[in-house]
Amino acid sequence: MRHRKKGRHFGRTAEHRKAMFRNMAASLFLHGRVETTTEKAKELRQYAEPLITRAKRGDLHARRVAARAIGNDEALSKLFGEIGPRFAQRPGGYTRVRHLGHRPGDAADMALVELVE
């Protein structure tokens, strides 16, 4: 039974999932949008939004926690320099998941994760 179990496994090890979401979050912060499968998009939202909330705080501890979660210096500086101040007055809901249809190769349900304006 999976009652009250949180998160999807995606058929990957824990290390692979962690690396995948670190890379996807860094790409989201650098480019403002990421195209991926719908399931990964929903999980990425849960990974990225707390990092944006920490960037709104902007103190040293928040930066160190976010650096551990992202691992990309360029994405980290953009997160704390541009994205955090941009969402300073917003109480949450920093990302949007838009459904794109099915991928031609394997008919996977695709989605676009983007930062809201």
C-alpha cells in the first residue's frame, strides 16, 4: 500500500532523482521555462517553489541551503538576484504547469513548467 507516501520514483534511484531535479530546477531558474513530462513537471514544482521562497528571504543561510539544492552558481545568482526580488510580494504559486499534449515518439504527456510574471 502507498497510503500517505509522497513523491514519485520515476524508476530511478534516489541519487538519480535528486540529480535530475537539481538540473531541472537550475534550467528553470536560468531559462524561465522547462519542457518535460507532466509527472516530472508536477514534481519539479514541489522542488522549485520552496527554493524561490528561500530566495525571497535572501539571507546567507537561505543562500547556502539553496546552493546545496541547486548546485549551479549561475542559477543560484539569478535566483537570488532576479527571481527572489521579483516574487517578493507574491505569497506563493511562483510556477505554472501548462499541458502541451503528447510527445510523438512515445505518446508521453508533455508539459511546460514556467515562472509566472
